Amino acid sequence: MAGGQHRRHSVASGGRTCRCRASAVVSFAVCQRVATGMEHGYGVAEYAGKAYVGYGNGELRKVDLATGSTAVLASGLGNLRGVAADATGVYVADWNGRVLRVDAASGVAHVIASGLTHLQGMTRHNGVTYTVGVNTLWRIDSSAHVVATGFWLAMDVVIDGGRALVADVSGPIRQVDLATGAVSTLVSGFYEPTHVGVTDNGTVYFMEAASILHRMEPGSTQERTVGQLSGVSATDFSLDRSGRALITDHSGGGNLWQMTVS
């Protein structure tokens, strides 16, 4: 692992902590377990103090981040992968090429796009849904539009100004010009990068091999290793603009973690 000598960080919170093996470059600030019994949880998103977790069996669960209480919001939605949420509802990507909007109060779901490629990650930006899967980045507003193609297996997407950042499991983080659809490589050579996020100041974070977190400073094309999550196998790493992340984890019966990066 890059960054010199390692040290361990653990933040106590009622005994519910995620041990992080961090490099000397950047330390983790907080890593706290929010909920248990989340085995097979996949995509996760947060809005207004609630986390929404999608499952391959078609369930969408709502988790109260203050108490950890969990309830099924909707079911029968397909093979769920990416999740996004805002004031208009919860958006889920079905691996089988559909995007659905779910009412966060009633759980009523509506299909807003279908017939797409197999889907993985998704995000919402300025009232528009973006989702990726296989080799395509899609934009969904009143209908579905292809923004860019040429990925090997796109796993996650985040919007940063006029560009989209896409984690491609073949090794690179790609950037896409949203105006032209032009695709370029931001950084490459990693083992299965699956999740990507960006903070308000333009710092890019991405997850490699389900546990190793990397950081890129604003405007830089050089990555630095933040650290490795110990005992966690992340199925999603959902980072908001403030630097707070939610992590779904298959290990130990399934957990939902909340972490603040620095």
C-alpha cells in the first residue's frame, strides 16, 4: 500500500466500529456501523436522514440513520443495483435494464425507463438521473438518452460539474464530457475499481477491490491511497458532497456503515 508506514484508527461508538488500516497520507475520521442484518444489500443512497438500500431480490429497504431501524419500503422491483435519492423520491437501477422511481413515503414504484443495457450504479444531479452499466452511460429525464459508450463494465457514476466520473471494473476511472460524450481516462491501473465519489471542493475518492480507498486532489491526475477498510467487503460506497459516505457490506451478516473521509 502506498503512503509509507501504516497505522490503525478506530473510532469508538458504543462498540460499533469499523477498524480502518490507514496510510500516513490521509486518516479516516469516522467509521461507524449504523445497522446490521443487511446481508445481500447492494446500492445505497441517503436523503433527509434516511438511507435506502437495494437488494437483488427486489426489495428496497429504508434505514433510519439516527436509530438504525430498518423497514422494507417496496418489493418486487427487480434485481436492484444502484440507488439514488432526493426530494422527488428514491431511484433504483434494475440490472435487467429498468430504472424506477419509488415514493419515499408510500413505496409506490413507477418505471421511468426500460429496455436499457444491464445497469449498475446511478446518481441524481440537478433533477436528472444518470446510470451506468456494461458499456453505456445513460441520462434519463423525460426519456432515456445515451451519453457515452465504450466502457468495459461501468460500475458507478458521479457528476462533477460538466463531467461524469465513471468507475470501470477493468481498471480505470473514466471521465466523460457531458456536452460532447467524449470519454477519456482520468487514472488507470487499479484492480476492479467499483465506486467513485467527489466532494464539494473537487476531491475525488474511489474504491478498489471492495476495500481500498484512493483519493485524488482537485485538478490532479495523481492518486494517493487513503487506506483499507479492515474486515469490510464493500458492495457500495456512496459518498456525498460533504465527505460523508455510506457503505454496504456483505461480511458478518451484512452491515451498513457510515464513514467521514478527510
